Amino acid sequence: MFDQFSDIGSDQAVRKDLEGYFICTGFYDLLPVALEIANNLGYDTSEMIEAICKVNDKFNQYPPNKNRTAWFKRVFEEKLEEARGDILTHRAKRKFLRDK
């Protein structure tokens, strides 16, 4: 179903694609943590990109008070789930409209 990768952390092309998003959102220092979380939970690059954008939105509304890294881990996992749902919904809608 998804293009899963067994070792996201060692794939330099994937890392380069993600670096731009993490730099723009101000979470570049947490990219290794994000790669580890996504790899452990089985998420792909498109889901990570969507999730980091959602994390940035949440950060702008409710920034962490104390431990930024712990906040990021918790929110990133939550946003990865949302991202997968959004992407699956978009693909299903596109397929449904195409098949009509």
C-alpha cells in the first residue's frame, strides 16, 4: 500500500528531501529524532512532510513551555497519524472521482 522503507535514516535522498521542510519549520535539530520515530512506526516520506507542516502549525499556536524535544516527539507521532489519514482520504477521493 505505502512505499515503506526499511531504513529511512540511511537513505540520503530521503533525508535531503526532508531537510528543507525541517529547516523551514525550525525543527532541523530534531530531524534525526523524527527519522527514528517514523522508521519505528512505519511512516513514509510524504507522511513525514505532511506531519512536520502540522507540527509547525501546532508550534505556532501552542509552543512548548519546557522540554521542546519531548513536546516534539509527542506531537510528531500524533501528526504522523493525522497525516496518514489525510493522505489516504485524498487518494481515495481522487480515485473515486477518477473512476466516476
